[in-house]
Amino acid sequence: MSRTPRLFLLPMRPPLASETLFAWLYRELRTAILEGRLKPGEMLPPTRAMAEHWKISRGTVVRVFEQMISEAYLESRTGSGTSVNRELPDDFFQAAEKKSSARPAKPLVEGKLSKRGKEMSFSPFLAVAELRNLRAFTANRPSVSHFPAEIWSRLGARRMRLASREMLLSGDVLGYRPLREAIAAHVGSTRGVVCDAEQVMVVSGTQQALDLISRLLLDPGDQVLMEDPGYPGATQIFSAAGARLVPVPVDQNGMKVSEGIKRAPAAKLAYVTPANQFPLCVALPRDRRLKLLEWSRTTGSWIFEDDYDSEFRFD
């Protein structure tokens, strides 16, 4: 069977106004599979040929294939290409419904999430990134078109060719030590932070750092000072940990530290973005920073400084 002709004749509706190419291609392929226009076991064309035909990037096609393989709509075998899965996930649920209608079954009891799980289930970060609506001035979206992908790929390939066996095994729980040493040296020279590699821990991002901190420092009922308005990702995690969030107003000079201390003098932790307040983009002045540090010294409270864009300089 030819791998490419039939799919190129597959009618596909144009993308919606606010729809990304990833979401469009995913929707059209999934619909074609569920409607039976793409049959179980039918081969799909190579990603390169498909990208050329639909005038989209091959990377987008690859990501769609990977997503649909992970969801069991497609299956891939080395040397055999990619095809429609012979046992679709939707068929499983339809079969279960037919079986239940044929004979009485025990009532379905749904599994229950923990209180923390219910809180986290409303997080906007759980959605597949490519399926979120993108628009101008969207927060947390860097200009990936400026990323030196080719150079990065060459450096990564060169490093992997030199990888030792030790590097491929379980390493230091704090992260790769040479990387931590480089980070400590970098923040020392650029941010004035006095630390060594033993005080640096590499995590996957702000969300993991916040979750780890909330587990280590917070007990249910502990108060947390939060900038208002502030970063919803932090609010969600601290709330899921059972903390009592204390909103602190933000003015043209950042968090009103005195007001926050007045509202919750015994708060366990304060979350701040002093270098560039999110989302108002103001800086916390020296006197408020010193007051926040003094409060921490005299109460033993913790300060989480989210320096999320410290590498950017605007001249």
C-alpha cells in the first residue's frame, strides 16, 4: 500500500481564526480517525512529505504525531512508519458502553483526588501548551524564533558524543555539579549572590521550585504573603499546599511591605518578584527590600524571590 497518496486527498477544514497549526492539524487528524476516513492500520505519510504538502513546518507535524501516539490514536514502529492504531482509545469506551447496556453492571465509582489534587486540577499549566490560545502580549511566552536552535543542537550533539557512563547514570540529586558550579559563579558575578555549588539546586522550572518549597516549608494553615496582583502559578501551588494566602497590595513601588507585615506579622513565607513585579513590572525600592529582610531576620520567616527575568536588560 502506498504510504502517501490517500492522506493528501483527505479533506481538511481551514484553521480557525485563533487556532495554532498544531491544534488545527491535531483536530483534523483526530476527527478523520474517529469518523473513519482514516482506517485502523492505515499508514500515514512521512512527516517531511506531509509538512511539504500542507506548507507547515516538519516540527509541527512531528509534535502532532508524538501527541497522538501518546494518546494511542497512532502507533509507530521502527522501520515501518506511523499508522492509525488498530485499537483506538475511543473504541474502548464505546465497547464498555455496549457491554454495560447488554447486561447489568456494578455502579461506576469514580476515583477521588486529594484536596491538594483538586486544587491543582484548576491550574492553567496542565493544558498542552500548543493547544492554549496565543495572542499578542501573552505572558510567559518568549520569542522562540530568536532562540539559536541550530547552535544549541550542535552543542548538545557534541556533548552527548563525549558523555561518560557516569553522566548517564543517576547523578547528584541537586543536579549536575559542573552546571551548579557554573551557576554559582554566574550569579556571583552578575547578581552579587554569595554562594557555592552546594547551595544551588537545579530544577525543571519555577513551578517545580514552588512545589518543592511548599512541601518543605509550609504546613496547612500557614500564612503566605502574596503580591496582589501577582503570579497565579504561585497562588495555585501555595493554596493547594493548604496555606492561607494573605494578599498584599502593590503600588508604583511594588509590594507594600509594611502593609503585608501589618496584616500577617507571623506569616511563614513571603513570595515576591522585586526586580520586576509580575504583572505590573515595577521594582521594589531599597527601603522596602531592607524592611522585608529585617522582618525575615526577626521572625525566622522565609522569602521566596522569583527573579524570573533577571537576565534581561533594557537600555
